Amino acid sequence: MNRKVRVRFAPSPTGPLHIGGVRTALYNYLFARRHGGDMILRIEDTDSHRFVPGAEAYINEALAWLGIKIDEGVKEGGAYGPYKQSERRDIYREHVKMLLDAGKAYIAFDTPEELEAARAAKPNFQYDASTRMSMRNSLSLPAREVEKLIADGTPYVVRFLIEPGRDVEVNDLLRGKVVINSSILDDKVLYKSADDLPTYHLANIVDDHLMEVSHVIRGEEWLPSAPLHYLLYEAFDWSDTRPEFVHLPLLLKPDGKGKLSKRDGDRLGFPVFPLEWHDPASGAVSTGYRESGYLPEAVINFLALLGWNPGDDSEIMSMDELIEKFSFDHCSRSGAKFAFDKGRWFNHEYLQKMDDAELAELFIPVLKDHGVDTDKFSKEYITRVVSLVKNRINFVADLWDQARFFFVAPTGYSEKDIKKRWKEDTPEIMAELIEQLKALPSFEASEAEPVILAWVADKGYHLGNVMNAFRLTLVGECKGPHIFDITELIGRDETIARIERGINAIKA
Ligand code: GLU
């Protein structure tokens, strides 16, 4: 069957989108784009008890930040809308009626207490062929009574009538065929009269069918629902256009077995949400990749490789390259360990690829946060600084630690480095160094360096001690880029002022 590729990402707005959900959205997007198909964003909000305000806006913002573009959805519109399930009640009501009329579903009146009692009376109670005739439903009660209960407004649910003893063959593009016997399934609730809303299963199937979804790509946690979904397609007589199914492997804890959880992120120090999330009920704030300084391209690249590989050893890939290479042939069936340090590595790599001037632009707010009056420094100056230290950073915010001394003189000096490098004769040598620096015709690194090195050699000084003491006065500790790059940038006056301050402040 050759049909247009149409995929959907179908989150429930029950909280912030988890990073695993982002990966599901990404794989849907890559597959759709790879095949010139459509990407639908459907909001599955039929569980009114779990609705969380702000969650839908969060999903939109996160996908937009990551560059996952939606073709059809609540905001985008489209020919198959509405794209929010709570706005599709009429459609579901009509489809529930279709199943009832065809005898594929039935109405059940059991109260929560009655269901509780049934469960208490029978271990492993399941509402199915073996028990349904002893419950209160339209199969066990006389038709007149059913009509009366409905007319009286008694709350009811509609259950799917599962025929026992049938083998259901489910196909998954990653896992192949799995046969399960229908006897293990219960008569799932498809609709609840109390809120006039369908359950996930019915709404999900009906919408996938009506929206002409060709591939259902979702997390492994939905695999157990697949046989039921197959039976629903059959009950509606839609098996011929049933989508293909792909259940993506779980994201696992970075350091062990089991599913990745928010607690792992808190414990090991990485975000599990794309954007910061403010819980409307508790007020608790959870960190996001965006606010932690990740670039969206790095997050995308990192996530793409959690459960898929390009079939060669490419690692750094843009969205377009990912689209070009993506296929389920190279998706893994087993869970992917969430190696968050690899995420940091990707961020480092993407920062290296970024234009220095662009990176400087991102550094300016960080400088301001640290009280630097950035108007005092030219754009060229900040750009030069960035070019000198960027290979040492994983995040934009790291630039401060690596480059603060280009903007503010040190206020203290590392004890450890003093012990190691500041000898009794150091103040004298530093005073001589000042004279050398004053006499330099040019302060450019390429001209200053050979002159100073020749002076050190001439005097027979220990090069390491002299240079490190020099560095200590400039930086406050023995780290940073090439020393003559620092002096060239901060300039002669500032260099000499810092050495003088060092001579006065540092005591061996
Ligand atoms: N609403 C479900 C979820 O929150 C959708 C599962 C599916 O893609 O079928 O993940």
C-alpha cells in the first residue's frame, strides 16, 4: 500500500513534556520529513482529571524552540481538525454509537463500589467474557431496564466487547510480529457518560483513522495497548487502512537499569525537561535544557542518537542531515541509556561551530549578570575573548569562569599557586618585567613574546616560575589562555597595573 506518510505526535497535556516525549516527537518529525509527509500535533486531553494548565502552551513552546515544525495542529490548523480531542466530542459520540449499534460494545452501569466488590471477591478479577454476565450491563440486564437506567440519567460507561480465545497478530516495524491471545484483554472502557468523553483508546484510534495517520510512532510504554488498538480497527472495519506501528525503546537511567526518571536528573544534575517548568499546583520549578544553556541543535543531535544511529560513524548532524539519514532500519529495539555527559559534549561541539561574534552576543547578558559594564568593551574585544577561551566551555555561562579576568582584575590570588610559583625573588623579577614591558615597542603578542622570552633566557631565570607568577598577577590563578594573548587584549597599562598590584598584595 502506497499512502502518503502522515504521522502524529499526540501528547496529553498532563504536565511538562518529558525529554523522552521530545525524542518521540523528533523521530516522528524526522520520519515525516524524510518521506515528504505531514507532521500532526494532536492534543489528547480527554482525561479531564489529569489536565494541567499551561501544559499545552509548554508543548508548543518546546517544539518551536527545538525546531520541530508542525504542519497541522491546534495553532497551525489543517484539513483534519479540530486537533484537540476535547473539541471532538461529537465525533467520538458518533463512533461509540457505531460500535454499540454493531454489537461490538455495550453499556455498563457498575458503580465504583460494585467494581471494587467484584475485585475483592475474585483475585485477578478482569471485566471480560468470564465475568461480564455477572455484572450490571446491557448484556446482562433486560433491555427495558437498560433503557430506564439511561432515561433516569444513571452514569454509565461503554465497554469494548472482546471476544475471547482469538489470536491477535500485532506487527511493529522495529519488533516484528507478536501474537497475543485476546483472552488476556479486558473489556476496556471506551467512553464515560459522566463527562461525555471517550477514553484514550477510543479517541486515539478514531483520530488516527480520521486524520489518515500512516505511521503511529510512540514510546514503548504503549506497546501493551497495540492488540486492543488492532481489535478496535477491526471492529470499525478499518483494518485495511490501519497505520503501521513503531514502538520506540525506552530511555534508561544513565547509570543502571530501569526507566529514566526526573529523580535521576535531580540526583545526577541534568534536566529531564526541554524548558524550565513551573508547576502550577506546587510552585516547584524544574530546570530545562534551554535554561541550562543548551543549544537546541545540540539537544536534537543528542536525542536523535538515543535509539538510532545513521549507519556510519557520523556524530555531529544538523536537523537536515538527520532527516536525510533517518530510517527505522537503524533504530534499536533495546532501551537507550541516557548518557547526559554526551549531551554536554554535543553542546560543547555546537558552541565550537558557532560564529565567535554570535557567541559574543550570547556572552553579553552573562557579563551583565556579573556586574560588568559591557558598554566599556567593544564588540570586537568580546569576540576576541570568546575566540580565545571557547574551546574550554560546555555552556555559554562557562565563559565567565574562563574569561572573567579580561573584564575585571583579580581581587584575590590562588593560595595553591602562590605556594608553588611566588618565590622570595619574584617581586624583584616582576618589577624588572614591568620595565621590560614598558620598553616594548609593540604590545602585540607576536612581538612582545620573543622579547620577553629572550629577557628571561638572558637572565637565566626559571621560565615556568616567571611566566606563572606573571599569570598569577593577571588572572589570579595559574590558568587561562596564552599569556601574551591576554596582555595584548587587556593592554599595556592594565597589564602593568595588575603586576604592580600583585607585587604589593601577594606575600610568599
Ligand atoms: N496521549 C498519549 C500520550 O500521552 C499518546 C500515545 C500515542 O501516541 O498513541 O503519550
